[in-house]
Amino acid sequence: MSDLAKIPVTIITGFLGAGKTTLIRHLMANPQGKRLAVLVNEFGTVGVDGDILKSCADDNCPVENIVELANGCICCTVAEDFIPTIEALLALPKRPDHILIETSGLALPKPLLKAFDWPGIRSLITVDGVITLADAEAVAAGHFAGELSAAQIAAGEHDTPLGEVFEDQIACADIVLLTKADLAGEAGLSAARAVVQAEAAEKNRPHLPILTLSEGVIDPRLILGLNAAAEDDLLARPSHHDGEDGHEHDDFNSLVVTLPEVASVDALTAAITRLAREQKILRVKGYVAVQGKPMRLLVQAVGERVRAQFDRPWGTMARSSHLVVIAEQGDLDEAAIRQTLGI
């Protein structure tokens, strides 16, 4: 199969809560005449993003074209998960014209790029581009430039776990999208752009394009059809883990919390805000049953910023409430989390 016949794949990466799923929903609604397929990789055993995307399925991206891989890193399980999933998508009766991969928010994109050199798929697909999303408000506030602990300094570390993930995602990008521009404001956008530009320059990528968007809305032609063939450009995309056989995910951990039906949405969101403020919880997401409400509540929290909205009726689904809570390893105290949530 010639290079021109390869199916393009766009890797959409970015830290927890940066807006990757929102962007993919926009692309699904504006496919530019393409038949899409989506592969979602979640950090944690309960999938939320895949379910959100499946609710948006249509003729251009039917449910069978949306695959979710939970509780793992696809770049670490190439033979077991990634390759079979890609092969299954390529074997669909109607082969997709373009594949979107949403990585876990804690993923390092370069090891995933290396997987595209796997002999069984190298001749079939190519990385059209790596799109890195960065929450402009969080970047401007310095959330990815935290101080190292004494133990980390003693161990010879130079970057925080959050900083490493952020830097690797920027270094691997073909385009950076500063998301949530409406929340960041002009001053926040300017500060975030300066941080990204400095990071890109340090990685010898001074001309990295940086665009802004709100609510995932952007002209798809700006980020699809880049023809970057990123799998052939690995040396220009430095990583903290270059030269290693693999990479660890031990810096972060997740917990799935099961809740009873809640009486007050406001009380729940206030408790989640306290988790971020008092226990350094990075991310909370999931579905919750609210007493007397026929629709399920979708909860998405990034730090102290919490969004809760009723997204669809429970219908025949069990009215069960599950929240995925993600934090750095030492900050995940299950008993304290349950106490704060009142369970």
C-alpha cells in the first residue's frame, strides 16, 4: 500500500481536563465529509469520555467506530491493546477515512508515536499530526511549574510529575491549542502563550503553531490534514524518557468512588471543590444520580473548577453514581476523599 493510501491518524493529547473530548465532539459534528473513527484511552477503570462520545455518534462516526480502552496506557500495551484495536477499526465494513486518538490526560505521546512503527500497521496508517491541548487558565496560573519536594530533589529529579507530562506533550506537538480561552481572558492567554513558547523554544521547536479556542470550537481544516507523518520525525520530538525501555505511571493514581443518590447538586460540587483545595485532587469526573431527577448528572472537575450538567435520561440504565478521582500518588487518600464527599 502506498503512502498516499495510508489512513491518517490524529493524536489528540493534553493534560487532564484540557478539553480533548470536547474538541473531538466538535470534530465529530463537523467531519468535513470524512467517515471518522475514535479511539479513547482512559486513566482509570471507569470510562467517561467514551460514553460521552458514543452519545454523539451519527452516520459519520457510528457507535461501532468508537472504541474505549480504560485503565491503562495504550503505548505500554501495544501488542495486547493498541494494534488489535487499530486492526479492528481498519477491518470495519466501511473503513474510516480518518482516525482520532484521544490519549489519557497523563499520557506521554512519544511512546505512542513509536507504536506506529509496528510492522503490522506501519504500511496502513500514518500520524497526520499530534494536537496538544493546554488549559490556558491552568498554564497561566503556573499549575505545571510546581516546586519539587525535598525527596524529589534528593532523588535527583529536575521536574515535577505534572511538569514532565506538560513538557513532553508540548515537545511532541505539531500544533498547540490553548483551550478555555473564554475563562483565561486576554491576560491569561498572553501568559499561557509565553509559557508554551518558552517551552517549545527550549525543545528547539521555536516555530510551533499556537492557536486558541473555547468550548472545543475550531475550523477542522486547521488541525486535520497536516500530513506530518510524525512517526518519521521522532528525533525532533524530545521526551524526558528518551533512551528508556518504557515509562512509568507511578506518579499518579486513580480511585473510583461509588456514591448513593445525592440530594443536592450544589453540595456535591462544593465537596469536589474542597477535594481540590484541601487534598490536591487534580481531576474528578463521572456520572451521578440525583434524587427526584430522571436525568443523570455529568460531573467534570479540573482542580477547583467544577462543571455539572444533566446530560441524558437514565432510561433503562441502572441509577448508579460513580466518580473517578485522580491525583498524584501521595495525595490520593481514600478515607479523606470519602469523608469529604460525605460517604
